[in-house]
Amino acid sequence: MKDGKKCAAIVLAAGRGKRMGTDTAKQYLPLGDKPVLCYALQAFEDSFMDEVVLVTAAEEIDFCKREIVEKYRFGKIKKIVAGGQERYHSVACGLTAIDTCDYVFIHDGARPFVDEPVLTRLFASLLENETAIAAMPAKDTVKIADADGFAASTPDRSLVWQMQTPQAFAYAPIRDAYEKLLDSEEEVLKKGIHITDDAMVMETFGNLKVKLVEGSYRNIKITTPEDLKIAEALLK
């Protein structure tokens, strides 16, 4: 409980990570002396979060309970639930697993370096805006390509942000937005819309503007073998 508000976190660990090129899912690969996933879970364990819901593949629930939660003594993980086919299905599963809270922080388990300062900045935004998306200003110029791969336009770099997680929201509005997404999922797929993050769900189906909040350049997502090498360097 922070400032009288109950906060819950959903940590997503159901993806397979095909770009990593390993049989083991990226969130369970070793980083230092423990799996990648453990670092994010430890950050939430040590934070003001009241509870954590871990979302993983159905066949990995027992493994996570035994080799992650019990082994590393994560007391705030109240539920381990099975995810779905797409990321947004997994988030929806996590949202329905929460009994009640004021704010929910949705985080990718493959981002091991989330920390207390980022969580605190997000919480401050939640109090004012009911939304808080960790993001960082783009360092590089970004080009918008056309269908043939040619540069079509160049957005103003000062207005371009790279999205991260956690993405945090007042609980009721984000749960409502996800319910609307699932209700219209067939139509969304027919239109070729690809839901890539929680902010997009709120933008498309919610009634709140999404507030961008400073994350951290250290808050990288491990997707490829090169990312894992960078994470190892950051850990040292």
C-alpha cells in the first residue's frame, strides 16, 4: 500500500522469444547467478507493490512455482496463471487474476533492470493522470517507411519516444479497455491491427490519455543473444 493506494503488478513470462534462438525461453536464461525473470520479480518484491501476478505458459506453472517463486522466496507473488496465445491475451489473464487494486503495473519479465526510481515516477504520474508509461526519448533519427521499404517521412525526433514497461494504469479503466479489445478481437484482426503494448489498448479502447514517463536507458528488453551480452555487462 502506497499513499493509501493498493498497487499490483502483472509480470509477463509466457513468451517463447524465437529471436533468441534457444530452446529455453529468454526469461529463464541465466543472467549472472539466476534466471533473467528473477531480476524483475525481485524489483517488485522490494518495492511498494502489494501483490504480484506472474503470467506464464500453462506447462511452466509448476516449474515457476518450484524453481522461481519458492527457490527465490518471492512472497508477493500471490498467483501464477496461464497466459494466452498473444501478449494481450496474457495481460487479460493477469488482469482477471487480480481481486482488487487501485493501480496495476504491467511489466515484461524479459526486462530485468526495472528499478525503484522508475516505479516511483510511474506512481506519481498515476496519482495525477491515471496512466503512466515508462518510455525514453529516441536517441536516433527515426524514418517511417513505405510498403516498398523506402523512407516516406521523418518524424521530429524530439517528439519520438521508445516504449518500455512497466506500463501502469488505474485498474478499472485498463481492465475495461482489455474487455472491449477481447469483445471486438475478430474485427481488430480483420483490420490488420497489431496490438503491441498496453498503451495501445488504452489508446484504442480506453477513455484515458496515455502519459509518457521517464523510464531508464538501462531498462532494456532481452530479445536477442546480443541483448543478453549487454545485460551481462550492465549487471557487472
